[in-house]
Amino acid sequence: MSTAALKEWPLWEVFVRSKQGLEHKHCGSLHASDAQHALQMARDVYTRRQEGVSIWVVPSNTISASEPNDKGEFFEPASDKVYRHPTFYEIPEEVGHM
Amino acid sequence: MNAPVDYLLHLADNALILGQRNAEWCGHGPILEEDIALSNNSLDLIGQARLLYQHAAEQMGKGATEDTLAYFRDVPDFRNYTLCELPHMPLMAATSAGDRDFATTIVRNFLYSSLMVLVWDQLQNSKDAQLAAIAAKSLKEVRYHLRHSRDWLVRLGDGSEVSHAKAQAALDQLLPYTQEFWTTSPQESAALANGTGIDMAALQNDWNQIVSEALQEATLQRPAAGGFVPTGKQGIHSEHLGFVLAEMQSLARQHPGAIW
């Protein structure tokens, strides 16, 4: 594809659900002219080895993302709050794997 | 009850030859996603051909296999529609080189898939149980092929001036070849007579409707179908099939029995 066309076709993020009951997971992105086009291309590219039972496509420009520069104030304060992990409870054996 | 061998070969050859043609896009698609889409389409068709050849080979015996049927028959033995063997470009001498035309590919896949969704649907009721099972599997695949090609047909036809002109030119060139769908061949008559085949003429109205609706949406003019009626399914082909077979069969013929 020419670079001009790549600029004309917006970018879409692709999410695939691998089986019923599981969540849709982000698996990649592609350029397409509209949502229907993006869905069909995602079907051909991302589900050809039986990876999915459902596809979502989302215009990439509608996603708001955190800034890498915000890492300090966003994420690092959580690093010394070990008490937020429920690892201090004793779990009865009958509960099994959580 | 088994379908006549020549009828199975007709169905198989259509799938194999169009599959081989679509595979020519592998590595050359206009965009990565279309490259994969056309390869997927091609592999679906070759998969259908394999099942049909295996079924035919069982009846033929004498060492026939899917490989001998695909790789060791010559042009007059093939029973595919002439439409399936044409190159992806405006028609010219078979020895000429030209750029692949995406509109030609899309229009051909659309015309063929529109037919095959009807054919496979009906063949699910074939008295040949194995053919009925192959039909059920193939129907799902060809429904996607129709969706894919129809979607592009509308995008090209109702797109830019250039894409419209290319789609219209491809349609003008290819539509007359669909006349072959409605002529009767000995193998189709034999299959219809023993309940394993279908009445192709009965599908014509439904096919016309699928095509007309899509063309209207794509703002394309339907050319008059007239003149030469091709005879590929009777083994009389265009000059293009020989070149398809030469490329497809050369490896198997240079190394007979080779496996990996």
C-alpha cells in the first residue's frame, strides 16, 4: 500500500475473544477504511488459526492512554504497598485455587 | 449412491484452478491484510478441491489419488469453468505479461462465490452423502468469500473514478463467461439424473438477483451477456489454462512421488 493510503485509512485496534466466557484481549492493530472493513481484515489476519469466536475493532484515536512520563506519580507509589495484596490471609483448603 | 466421477472433477477443478489463481496474489497483495485474505480464500478452495478429488479417486481406483488428479492430468481433462482459469488482468495473449488487476480478481471471486453459495446449499441434499458433507463445509467458506468480494465490489464500484472504471471494465470482460453456468454438460445431466447433482438452471434467478443487487449498490452497469459461450466444463479451454497447469504441475512432474 502507498504511504498516502496508509495515512488516509485510519488505524484500528483489534481485540479478540478466544472463547465464550473469556474477555476480549488486545492482539494488534491495522489500517482500514471503516469499521466493517476493519472487522473483515481482522478476521483474516488474527483469527485464521482458530484464535477467536468474537472480534472487536476500536478506532485507535478514541483510546486515551497514560503518558510514559507520568510513570512516577501514576505507578510507582504502589510499589511499597504490599498490604494491598491479599497474601496475608489463610485460605481454607476447600476454597481451592483462587 | 456416488456422484459421477466427472461431476466431482468439475466441482474440484473449479475450486483448484480458482484457488491456484488466487494464490498468485500471495506475497503480492495490495496490502498485507488483503494478501492474507486472498491466501485464505485460496487455501479454502484448494481444501475443497482435495476433498472432492479424494472422493473421486476412491471411485476411480487404479492408483488414482488427489495428487494424480491435480498434477498429472492435462488441459482437456480439466472440467472447470473457463471463468476460473482467466488471468487477473484485462484479456491478452496468454504469453503476455501484465500487472495483476485487483478489480478483475474481486469481480471473478464475486461472480463465482455468488453461484457457489447456491450450489453448495443445494448439494447439501445430494444423495451422495460424502458430497453432501463436503457441501456443508464448503458453504460456510464460500459465504465468507462472497461477503469479502461483494464488499470490495461495492467499495470499488462506488469508490473513486479510477476504481469504478476498473471494476466496470472487469465486469464487462468477465460477465459473459458466466453464461457457461447455465449450459448443460453430460456430467451435470448424469448427476441430476441419479439425484446426486442439482438443476443448475433452477439457480439462475437467485443468482441474477444476488448479482443485480450488488451491482446496483456498487453503481455498476450490468453488461449484456451474449456472444461466445465458453465450454471449459466440457474440457475445451482458453489458452490460459495450459499456463496455469504448467506452473502448478511442474514441480510434481519433475519429482514424481516427492513428499516432505
